[in-house]
Amino acid sequence: MAGPLQDIRILDLTTVVMGPAATQILGDLGADIIKVEQPAGDSMRNIGPFRHLQMGPIYLQTNRNKRSVMLDLKTPDGRAALLALARQVDVLVSNVRPQAMARLGLGYAEIAKLNPRIIYCSAVGYGAGGPQAGKPVYDDLMQATSGVSGLFNAIDGAPRYAPVNICDRIVGLHLVIAITSALHHRDVSGEGQEIEVPMFETMAQFVLADHMGGAAFVPPLGPMGYKRLLSRTRGPYPTADGNLGIVVYTDAHWRSFSKLIGQPDLMQRDARFVSQESRTQNAEAIGSFLAEQLQQRTTAEWIDLLDGIDIPASRVNSIEDLFNDPHLNAVKLFEEHEHPTEGTLKLARFPLKFSKSPADIRRLAPNLGEHTDEVLREFGITPPAKI
């Protein structure tokens, strides 16, 4: 069995994290991903540690199931080779700024003349038509401008960045959604199309979906923000020997938890606990109450007790703990593969399961330009002397 996108060819002109993370997903789902790299290669190749230069861990994780073709798009031969590839693929996806693609003669209009059925997807920082259009961005900048960093400021008085490329990963998922949706549209209508996936607009919508608050109404019915998420006492909470993630959320949860801690009348005698709305409005006090209670038992004791009354709870894992997590090991999330130049690699498999068309890891991340001659000849292109 092969992945659901097994017949799709994608020309991938993306670098860093957002685009490569998206095309890695598409590759896991079976698409043939042809990664076009300039002679210097994707910059994420250079973030170590390494066994060999240009084969760093983030690059290795986000560029599996791809073939690397090295082309200098500023040369006539390199541009000609790219155009010849574009004639024969289903999708071209790029996070090169549209102005630069236009200067190279690789904009949608030029490509669509050669291949009217192509899906031409541009991942940009800011959408066309706005005053910021064309500006370069990175994940840090997007966390700052979309309000993610400001949420930390609202909680503890200092804006911060989440310690994960959250904007790159979220917008990368939207890239996948956009491309697969456009492929479906083409199947139905026969039409190719141009797609713009802007980071700022995508992340603004993502953040405001939780935090529109009273501003969702015209005129506003109150301040913005979801108080439970903005509470300084939301947790995780210290226990007698560690920390615990816990969500005591519904009325049923609170009735069960109140009995567990020997206060069965809590919701009747304290108005702050009486309903989900009252608990949300008093989120700081509710969190403080939980913190006081949870210090009285160990993490393992709490998990055993809470599992017994169907209240969601979990120990707080470090990133190192994930490799030993009993659930992740039971479902075989982690796989070891032998890379021809980098030795044994540990990879997290595609996490979704398909009963008829499963995703898999068919190729490991390529060395720079490893497949240039192979791909060009496969497409009927004689490899030029200068590409």
C-alpha cells in the first residue's frame, strides 16, 4: 500500500522550517518531493550538531522523503532546468519572496503558461495588498507580531517566545491544507490555481480564535482574552515529588474532584466553583486552590486517583522523557533508520494512521544535490554544465 498522494509530484523551493515541514508531511503522505536548493543549500542544514557538515538534526527531521536537486536559479541554465521541471509537476511551492520569483521570471503567470494545471503556492510573511507585503519574516518575528509573545506579557509582565517554532509549524499545516484542497479542486474542475499562504494573517486568526473575547461582538461586550488560558495559576502544578498537568474543567470533573479531596460540598458553599463560567471568571483563585491541593500527594498517586474518576492528568515530560514514554513506545512512534552517510538516525514517524493508504518514510534526508542528475534525466532533461 502507498500513501494517498503517491501520484503527486511537488517542486519544493522552500527553506528553513515552515515550508520544509509542510513538504515533509506531503512527502510522508506519498508525494514525490523534489527539493530545489541553491548552491549554498537550505540554511537549516547548518544548525548542528553534525556527523557531517550540512546535515544537522532539524534539516534531517524535516526533509525526509525528498530528493535534492541543486540549481542556481540566477543562471540561465539553472532557470531553464527549473522551468522544464515545472512543466511536468503538479505543485510548485515556494517561500521565496514573490518579488524575487518575479525577477527570476518564475512567477505564477510564467509558470502557468507552461503548465496551466499547476498548483502554485506561495508562503509569504504578509499578504499581498497590505503595507507589510514583501517583508522577510521568521518564526520569532511572527510570534511577536501575531500576539503570541504578547500573551506571555499579559500573564507575567514580560513578552517571550514559545521555545518551539510554533508559527512555522502552524502555518506549515495550513500550507498542507491549501495544497491538498487545491489538488481536490483540480480533480473536480481541471483547474490549476495560485495560492497565497500568509503567516501574519494565519497566525492572527489562530490567536484570536481563542482570545477574541468580548471583541467578538459589535459593540464589544467586554475585554479580549480567554481568562482561563491567561491565568498565572493555570499550572502545571507542583506535587509532593514533581509536577502535574491537570484539567479539572467540567461540572462533573469538579464534583468528582471535590469528593476526592474530602470537600463534597465545595460547589455549593463557594460561588466561585458553581459553574464553568464562574470558574473561568475566577481562574486565578481556582488555580491557586488546585496548587494547594496537589502538593499533598505524589505525581504517581494523583494520576492513579484521577484516572479512576476520569479527570485528565499527566506528568510533565521533558523532551528527553518522550523517548521513554510508555505510550509512544507502545504505538512505535520512534523509528531508527540507517542513513547512507549519517549513520543511524532516530525519527518520529508520521503520527496519523490510514487503513488503506498509510504514510511512511521511504527516503531519508538527502545530501545537497544528491539527486540532481537522477531527477533531471528522469524528467527528460540533459543536466547542463552550469546549473
